[in-house]
Amino acid sequence: MDYNELVSPRAVKALMQQYQIRFKKRFGQNFLVDRNILRKIVASAGLQPGQFALEIGTGLGTLTYALAHACRQVVTIEIDPDLVAVFRENLNLPNVHLVFGDALKLDWEKLLRDQGWKGERVSLVANLPYYLTSPLIIKALEGDLAFDPIVVMVQKEVAQRIQAAPGTKDYGLLTLAVRYHADVETIAKVPKTVFVPPPDVESAIIKLSPRPPCVQVDREALFAVIRAAFSQRRKTLKNTLQGLCQDWGVTDQQFGQILEELNLPLKVRGESLSLEQFGELTQKLRASKE
């Protein structure tokens, strides 16, 4: 099969019928059939001929095919054995290595090294399965691989949460976890109509550019504070952090003094604080503990 045809809904449906494969909602299977969107994904990754790319969610291999023509080696992961069989029978490119398995459980660095990767620039480029978007992004950011960059298709609502501003309803733990590790930009909004079958939601292509953490404070302590702060959004920081303060030996009087030093009102909620403010708060709470 000419994989250029798979940007056609008719070709995708014909291939699925040929192999008697049904779309599986549990795997979030929605296949991209728009050439322009495909080009935007590949172009925004800035792939170079000598580099590696990691793809999560091979699907029918449409994006895989485009990646393979833009870089040295593609390692692509697919969890659906039916699609693995279709891919292996129809796409035979020497610089593509398909791995059958669960991307969350696999060792990505080992997969790359098994294919000759020796620390060269590597990009993560994927149309992520929407039911696993957040954990996959966090794994990519918190792992040992220095992706440059991460370009992924996600649900529009997830893109909004990742880029949300303090004080908004979308602002939360995911926002801060991503912001801690990377700069984020939206490459394009993607309508439902460019997928087969069309998903129930609209999508967006986002680009994450990993960088050193912008907050110089112990990461474990910082996210202990952030998780506690967002555990009950409608409560004040004084209430949500009460247990943590007790564990750290921070008295109510000390906590009130810390808020005053940070120019924060006594009834402030966690959703109002920026990442930098959470960093300052954590630093002062740890200092009080000591």
C-alpha cells in the first residue's frame, strides 16, 4: 500500500474493512486523515536527518511514515495487536522499529538504545491516545530522556489545562507539573473532521520545549505542597496545607507570617498561586521546618 493514501478517509476505511478490524474506543483510536495537519506536526518537531524520533500510538502508521522520511530512525509503540499486524504487513521501512506494548510500562531509553541510539537528539512526536495523555506527558517530562522537543496531539481541553493561568478553572496540578519542566505553545487547533472515526472532542497540537526547572527548590517538597493545595480546590491554603504543616512542624502562627512575607492574603487559595509563588512558599515552609 502507498501510505500517502492513508490521508484519505476512504483508504482508511477500506484498510480496516480489508483486515476486518474494528475501531477500539478503549485504545482511543481516531486516525488522522489530513495531510496539512500531518505536515504541521512533523514541521513543528524540527526533525533532522541524523536524529531519532519516538512515537506513541502507531495506529495505521500514517504519522510513522512521515516521521521516517524526516529523520534517521523511528521507534514507534503500539498497544493494539491487530494494528501491529496491519502495520507490519503493509509498511516496510528500514528505519522504523515497531514495538508492541504499553508505552506507560516500557523503558523508552532501552528501546532507543536497542536501535543504536547513543544520546543523539531525540524528539517525541505522537498523536497521543486521549485516555492516557496526562500520564504519558508526565512520563516524558520526568524521565531521563531529554526530548527536544515533545510535539503531541491532545484533547483541546487538556491543552487548555496545560496552558491555563492562575485563578482559572483549568489551572491545576497538570498545569504546574508541565510548567515546571517545559515551555509550552499551541501549534494548531484541530477539528473533529480530520479523524476517522471523528472523536467526541476537538483536539490541539502542542509543543513542549523541555528546559531546566525554573523553580530552584526541592522538587519532592514543592509538589507535596502543590498536591495538597489542589486536593480541595475551594478551601484556603491554610486548610489544605494544615496536615502538611503539622508533619513539617510549621505552626499556624508561622504559616500566617509566611503568607504575610509573600504578600498573600490569609484566605488565599492554591489556584491563585503561580509556580514561582509555590516555590517561594515551599522554600519558606521548609526553612520553618528546619
